[in-house]
Amino acid sequence: MDVATPRVATRKHRMPEVVKSAVRVLEILEYFDRRRGAATVGDVANDLGYPQSSTSALMRSLVAVGYLSYDAHERAFLPTHRLPLLGCWLGEPFFQEGPVLTVAREIADRTNFAVGIARRNANKLQWMTACTTTDMSVDDVFASATSLLHSAVGLSLMASLDDRQVRALIHRLNAEVADLADVVPPAELIARIADIRRDRHVFSDEGGTAMLAMTTPSSDGVESVSIAIVDRSGLLAEHLTETISIARDCIARLNGAYPPPGTLAFRNQANRHRAVLPVLHQLQAVAG
């Protein structure tokens, strides 16, 4: 009688189960890290081998949540400042804080006020991160302003646009208000924005919250954001002149902080950032 050879159970090596759309989002962001420049939907779809329709949907979703910006004239996408801020909390030696966050932290340290960084995402105000104090949490800073039209930080961002863009944005925002009392007369707001451009800052003190906002310098490939100092103690209004001076001094150092794309300094900066990737991959392997 033949004795049957016992079966040995074997485990096939398979890739872990993943959510395809989640993986593709990460691969799109990694694609921009390699490309170091703007890209169209076609560029991404062709280079990554994705269907163009799903690539378009994913990239427009990333625009909606603030991780990509879209240039309608060029039909091209580019990562926003919100993306590198995701990992800055991990600290050295794995991540290096960018100049804008470094400046925000310095302003917070020198003034002892909470400082937030915000950007304009289409017709919405979007907070990116905040340096807080014992009196104000990140949520407190983010709750201090939610409107482009009705906040110091929102108006500072609008002041960085040209008049044609400002008028178009006012028209869109006024069309969306639920209460007619919130409609802002365009001529009145444009006049106020002209004052903001002249003063290079905007200050408001309403509802127990004071806010001083200034925008950062913009250049090719570098988005202008607003740095907002937020206070509920009443001290910001008392020390406004001194605080404006400190903030201007810190923000002025951002001029030239980002090397122009294509230059040797830009490539050197990119290589320094890439130097952490092997270490991160080793950590992922150990954790996995």
C-alpha cells in the first residue's frame, strides 16, 4: 500500500492588500518630488501608467484638499506648501523645517503670541499649521478665521492678488453667502485691499480675538502664504507697533530663501532633502 506523501502547506509571497486609490495618491506626490516642477494630468498618467480619467479625479481631489494647486492657463498642477508641512513635526535629523515655518516659529518665540500659516485654496481660506502658546491651541488658531472676506488673514491673501483676480473672487464669494448681510460691496473691499498693500499688513480686533496678518514673498514656483499672529489676551493691540516690526524683520529674511528652480542651489537643496530617503526606507523596513 502506497503511503501518500504528506502535503506541505506553503505560503505564497504576495503583496499586502492595499487600497489602490490611496497608493496612487502617494505615488503622485512622490512623482512631483522626483519631477521638481509642474505637471499636467497627461504627464502623470503617462509616466505612472495610470488611466487618465482616474488620474484627473485624484489630482483634482488633491487640489480640493489643498495639497496641489492648479494653473488653469497652463493646465498644470504643482504641490502646495501644505505638503512638506505634514512631516515637519518629526524633527531632525529626518526632516528639515522650511524657511516659512522657521520664520513663524521665530515670530511666536519673539512675541509670545500664537502664529498660524494660511493659504488661499481657490475661494476658501485654508489653515496649514500653527505655532501655539499656552493660551491658544492649534484648534483655537484655526477657529479664529474661516473666511477670506471677513478676516485679517483672508484679506492679506486677497491683497496678494491683482485687482482683476480680486474682483472675480469677490463676485464668487458674494454669490455663495447664505445671508445677504454678509455681502461685501466690491468697491469698499478693493479700497481696503489697496490700503493693505500700502501698509503691508492688516490688523483686526473683533469678538475678543485680535489678528495681525502679513503675506510672505512670492516667486516662481513658490506660493505666497499668510503668516497670522493671533491673540485673545488684549496684548497684541497694546504692542501692535512692536509686533509689526518683529514680523516684518522675520518675513524679510524669506527673500531669496528659495533658490530658483533649475539653479545649482536649487539642485543642492533638493539633494539634501533626498538624503533622508534611504534612512526613512530603512525605518519603514524595520517597522514593516
